[in-house]
Amino acid sequence: MFLGIDISRAFIPCDPEAGYEAEIDWGAATAILAGEEVRLKFFCMRSKYSGKHFVRFYFCERQQSFFDAHIQAFSFFGGIFSDSDLR
């Protein structure tokens, strides 16, 4: 018991609602293009509800790639993820 709370039975529900949240990140990978090793950056967006991933590769992480990746990902997911504060 901690301050009258049975910690062994306490939990925080982490069930996101459909269509409200996604996570994004950049990573790096090496690919062989035309017989040469090339270092690529990849953008990944994951729906927190379904766990479905969208991944797209770029030569850099510049703003143009960032915006294009979002446009392509939102097209893939069928629209934007709504801000949970707007519900």
C-alpha cells in the first residue's frame, strides 16, 4: 500500500482512440542502388490505434522531405490524424 493505493492493482489505460494519434520518426539505412551502397534516411509514421506503419525513404531529412513524407503518409492513411484536444 502506498498512500492508501494498492499499486499492484493500479494502471493507466493506454488505448488510443481510432484516428486521433500517430507517431513519427526518422531512421537511417544502407541500400544498394545501381550496385553502390547508399546511405538513406527513412520517415516512419505509425498509427497509435492500429499500429499500421507508413515508411518512405529519402536521401536527406530536409524540410522538403519532411513535408512530402507527411503528405504521402496522410494520403496512405486516408487523411490527417485529428488533434485529441479538438474532440
